Amino acid sequence: MSFKTKTHKLIARICNYCKENHLPEPGQVRTTKLVYIIECEYYAWESNRFAADLDWIFWHYGPWSPVLDKILKQDFHIPPEDERKPGEFIPVHWTPPEFDTPKLKFEKDVTTESVTLSVLEKFADMPYNKLLDYVYFETAPMQGAIKGEPLDFTKMQKPQKFVDPVSLLPPKKFYELRERFLKLSISKPSIKTEDLADEGLLKFINVFDKEGAFLLPDEEIHIDDKVKSELKNMF
């Protein structure tokens, strides 16, 4: 099967990902939501649409595209999920078209490839109720959206990249610090017995270890072996 547009290739990628990871074949609802999330994440990174021809609007269960809907039905023949109750979908079983697997990756578009893989790993097998809630309540274009009106992807904020402070060091300074760190040596602490316990307690234990009776301040004391063993465990 050849790909007419980037959207066709993305749908094929979604179908192939589910097959390779032993997930149920994606129906119209799941595929629509996955494409939408990829659109959101792509715009966040690139400040540009993944597919400008996808006319996203706020519809029945959140984001929906008439153009995408037509592609799913006419070009891929993806069936709709069985909706037992409103918003409660049952996965469908169907046979996706054959794809040339090596060509499914967006090798020349790093952003699309990384976003697609990240979204599929996180959302491809998410239960329907959680997936619908996520796109409806937690994606920026849906915030304040009006039913039947186009969604505004400019609301998407670019993710904050983590910057490793070490990477900001000049190479010379980095190697200098590393050498200094490798030369560091940690001496073993010298711990004296008297630092670990009260001096009076140590003297008592010393006497306690001896056989027979011993004297305490008031009178002579004799402790049998059983009690002595229990006290030793306490000490």
C-alpha cells in the first residue's frame, strides 16, 4: 500500500504498532484520538501543524476531523468500535492492509518520529475511558473549545527541555574537574568504642560478661544464663 499523505503513513504506523505489540486493532475512535494527540505534541515542539489538512473540530467525544474520518473509512476501511453504552467502547477486530514496514518510520523527520513513538508507547493501549478523558480534559486545544468550532493548536506550549549543567561546562574545565574528582581519597573514620556508648554502660557490660555474681551499688546480684542471654540481645 502506498501513502497518499503524511496522515495515511501515520495511520499505517499506528496499525502496525498495535500489530507488533500484540494490541487489538485500533478502531476509528482510538485511531482518531492517537492522531490528535500526535498533532498536539508535534505542534508543541514545532509551532506548526503536523497535517494542516486535518480540520479538527470539537465534536461528539472531543476532537474530531471530517477529513481524517473519511480517510479511516474509505482508504483504510477501519470499522467503528462497538459502543455498548454512551462513551463505553469495545475494541473491534479487523484486518489492516499490508504495509511496507521499513518505510513506516519518519526517518527524515526526527520530530515526527520521536513524537509518534512517544505517543504510541503511552496511549496505544490506554483504556478507552482514560483515553477519552485525557483528550477531552487535558489537551490544550480542548480548553474552552466550542462544540462544532475549529480547535486552536496555538494553545500548545513547548515542553521544557532538561539541560544537564555539566554539558554547559567548557571541555577543558570538565576534564580538569573530573581529574580532581578521581584523585579524591576518603579516609576510613576512626571510631572509638567509647564514642558509641555511655561509659557507665560499657563498664557494666564488662562486669556482666564475667561468670557468677557481681556487685552493684546497693547489693550483690546474681543473674542466671537465660536472663543474661536476653540482656545481651538488648545491649
